[in-house]
Amino acid sequence: MPVIVTVEIPGGTQEQYERMTEQITSAPWFPMPGFLAHAGGPDGTGGWRVVDFWESEAAFRAFVEKAMPIFHENGAQVMPKVDEAVKVIVNP
């Protein structure tokens, strides 16, 4: 079952987000199996929000195991929320 993952990063900044994104996307294990799409931007309250789409919660959890050291290294307190997706449509 595909999932929508919403990550709130209280106090997160664009600089922090760009740095983490660069580290993740340049890692030898990226992209992870099951990764579908990603978007990130300010949350309107002074923090940052990331929304990912994954083929399954298990695929997302495998990603978190690899990415967590990057989040910690950059001082990001990630709080993922995982919800089932009925459908995910991506532009081919």
C-alpha cells in the first residue's frame, strides 16, 4: 500500500533543508527502493515541511534507517506522520 509521509521540522530552515537534501541525494544508497516523490517548503509557522510518497511504509522505514544520521548531524528533529494513500499519480 503506498503511503504519504509528512515530516514537520519545527524551526527548520531552507539552508538546513538544502544541506540535508544534498547529503541524502548524493549518498550511494539514494534513491532507495520504493521512493516515488518528494517536496519540501516552509510550513508557514517558521519551520519546514516535507512530503514524500513511498510504495510502502516498510520502504520509508528502510530509508529512515539510512537517513537518520544525516538528520541528526544537521540538528533536525524529524517527526514523520505516515498515512495510507489510496492513489499516487506521478508525471511519467
